[in-house]
Amino acid sequence: MPQQGVPPQGVPRRQEHPAAEQPSGPGPDGIDWEAEAAALEAGAGPAAGTGGGEHAEDEWDGHEGEYAEDEYHEDGADDGQGGFLGEEDDSREAKKKRKEKGKKSGRRNGGACLVVALVLLGAMGGAGYWGYGFYKDHFGPPPDFPGPGSGTVNVEIKQGAAGSQMGAALKAAGVVKSIDAFNAACDKNVKCTTIQPGAYSMPKEMSAEGAVQFLVEANGGEKLIIREGLTAAATYVKIDEKLGLPKGATANVAKEQVNNLGLPAYAKGNIEGFLWPTRYSITPGMKPEDLLKEMVKNATERYAALDAEATKIGLKSGYEVVIEASILQAEGNNKDDFAKMAKTIQNRLADKGKVNGKLGMDTTLQYALGTKDLNRAQINDGSNPYNTYINPGLPPGPISNPGDDALKATLNPADGKWLYFIAMSPTSTLFAETDTEHAENVKAYCTAAGQKFDPVAVHCTTR
């Protein structure tokens, strides 16, 4: 019969709370099981006096192996734990194996936890980055360059361009980083609305604020202003002066490159009327052909829709609209009178009796002759197709470069029966329906100009 309080040999029994009156000390197998149980319970390693280092290495430390019971043995080998629902092997060798398995399992589970933690941290970091990007896109300032920029790039600001359109042109050229940044800077600068169209030489990668200020101060950059009503010859002179070219240089270029300037076929090589009047920016190294091409491009774009409007006012084509507008621009001084002057021209073209379709305009003949002083022989010479005293209808081409006001008035004439007009001053134009009334107006004009009056031709003369 086994001794009370001593487990049978080979079947050790652990007691978590040994009774105080039970005897202590090693059992028949030489192991003090009660001390061992107390040491395991306290997690302090082997009890004192239980034997030495080899047994200490085999003891369970109560922590590292806490996941050992969850270990899955893929190889199916007997590790000392017994079979399914079998009795657990509690030998020293079995405990050693279980301890080693527990350590490995703990390490693997600890590694898994580390991976999960890193994934969670990465997810949190990604969410934070996304949140920052969302805030920046929706609530933060728009992307912008920090400094004054460097280098040089040419940027064209088109006529009538709004802030966003200017911003788009600048962004495409690499001047500003975003359209929104330019718009914000434009809103802050009260002079942004004064920015003029033209070609600007600007640094790349500027701050939006700096770009707005640059455009405001440049005010169109180095510029050439072509006013309405100038002839092609007068425009060539201004280009020569602005580009510092010898006299006649631009006229020669226009003549030699007339087929390369972008003129439409209906112009038949005549550049008059296609040098659109506006402000042009001058960039370093610009050539006269660059300016001429830009002027022709602006004009042809403006004239593109005129054909559809021409028939409404009794004209055959959009080109005839340009010719009539060029006469109106050359004859008129006050744009407020343009609509009445346009109606007068159209009344004369349509008349089959008194004037018989003849315009009788000084300006058409003066243009062809290159002088404002006309004599009776010139006025009576019908061989000149620009002599509208003799030849009915419109001249074969424009006599100036008309602007928007003249074109709009030509397409939208006033209502009246006038057959005559004469510009008495920059602010006064006299209109007449009868020959007698008109003759009196012309005589008054000739006298004021210090010229003689020819009652037969109803015209001023120096001879």
C-alpha cells in the first residue's frame, strides 16, 4: 500500500496546496514532488536541493510555453503528450519535448502578432496619408511654387481671357503650379483685371502671386499698338520702328512672304484688311513675319462667321462686309455715328436712281492714289477701280484694317434714308438725304479746311 502523501512511483501527482501536516522531502524516486509543485506554481524554477542543472533545463518556466497546448503537430509524431483522449505522458522526456514545442509556438505566435501589428500600423498610416491628402485637396491651399522662378518661357494671354484661362495658359507653360493657385492670387490682386492680352516672356516655376504681379506690371509686355483704320503701309512702318528695323524691311517681308502669312484664298494675296488692330506683345528676337502672321490669324478668326451675316444686309460675302467696314472705318471719326454711316453706304449701294449704286467716297480714291489731295482729272478717271465716283459698287478690296466697332455697325445699320454724310470733326458727322443739303455740308467742310469747293464734283480741291 502506498505511503500516505507520497505518490506512487512512476505516477507523480501535483498538489497546488499541500497540507501543512503532510511530510515533506524527497519520495522514493529521489524527487521532492511537493517542492517541485510549489516552485512551478511560483514560477521560480526548480526547488532547492532537487537535483542540479540538467533537471533545471527541463523545467517549465510557466510563461514561454503558455501557447504550447494550442500547438498543432503536423507530422503526427508522438511528442510525449499521448494520443487522442489518451493519458498524458508526464515523464521528464515528455515534459522537455512539450517545453521545447511551447517555446517554438510562442516564438511563431509572437512573430504573427508582430506582422499583424505592422499591418495595422501600415493601414493606420495609409489612412492618415489619405486623410491628409483629402484635407489638402478640399481644405488646404492649392499647389504652388515657392519662389520667383528661373529661366524664360513665352506665354500668350489671349484677348478676353478670364482668370482661369490665363491660369491654364501659365500652367501649360510651366510658369505656375496650378490654376487654382493663380485664381486665388488673382482674386487677391485688385489689378488682376487690368492684365492685357499679348505674349509675355516669363520665368518658369513662379509663385502664383508673383506671376499675377508680373503680368500686372508688364501690362502687355513690350508692346505694339495697332489702332483701327491704319492701312497696311502705315502698319509696316510701325513694325519697323518697334523692332528697330530699317525702313521698308517689313513691307519687303510682307511682299516676299505673302503666301506664307495665312491669308485666306478669297483675299487673293491682298493683305490689306487682315492686319487686325489690337495690342501686340513684342518678345526678344521677334521677326516681322511673326507679327504679320499673328495679325492675319486674328483677322481671319474674326471674319470666319461673316459669310452667314452678309446676305442679311444685301452683301454677297463676308469679304464684302470687311470692305464696307474698312470704308466706314476710314471715313468715320466718331464710332457713335458708325451705324448711320453704314446705313448711308448701304442705301447708296442699293439705289438705282439718283446715285445709281455709286458710293462717291474720297477715301477709296485717296487710298489707291496714296494721297489726300485729289484733282478733277483723278476724280473723273474711271480706269481706277477704287474710284467710287465713277464706278458703282464696292471697290475690289479693303482700304484699311477695320476694328470691331466698324464691323458691328456694318452688320447692324441704323434705320434711315440718308444718301450722304461728311465727317466735319472728330465728334461731328453731318447726314443728308438730298443733293442740295449735302452740297452745303461739303462746301462748309472745304472752307474750314482751307480748300476750294468744286460745285460740279461737289468736292474739295486745291486747284
